[in-house]
Amino acid sequence: QVQLVESGRGLVQPGGTLRLSCAASVTITNIYSVGWYRQAPGKQRELVATATGSSTYYTDSVKGRFTISRDIAKNTVYLQMNSLKPEDTAVYYCNFHTMTIPSYDYWGQGTQVTVSS
């Protein structure tokens, strides 16, 4: 059974940095994209960043501050978060989306990121 295991949760001060990691327990083939989502209390889950091949996408609020990357050999995706703001506080979820028909989504268990002074 495939599991996505996240790490890197933490409490940081505004302006601080944090790196999240998400490792698949086994090699997942036919991956179309990998991504990070987040859900703040009382809000819907939102897309933060995705990587598809060599292309990346970032939601406007994190552009220039967050960087998504992946290590295919390690079946791992990362989210480097710099210049963190209180509004970045949320539970972050990683996602692996397959190109199979039908497609399938694998999700991490979620990791808490809190930005507070």
C-alpha cells in the first residue's frame, strides 16, 4: 500500500523558513504532477504549488517565497518556505497525481505549519 509520509512540521516566527518533505513509501509510476495544498482553520483546502515535468505553478500569495522541488530517485517532493507570514499557518498536504486513466491522487497525512511570534 502506498503511503506519502510528510515531515518538517513546526512553529516558526514571521519571516522564518521551513522545509517540508513528502516521501512515498514505494516508487509510484505514471506520476503526472506533484503538489502541495494547505488548509487553514475554517477555510477550504487550497492549492499552494505544483510541479509537472519541468514546469511549476504557485498560487499568488506564495510566489517568490515558496519553492517546490522533487527528487525522483528518492520518490520525494519538497516545499521550501521562506519569509513565512502568519497567514501561511495551515495544515499542509502533499499530493501525487497520476496520469493513469482514470487518474488517481495520493495524499500525505498532513503536517501543521504555524507562523506566530
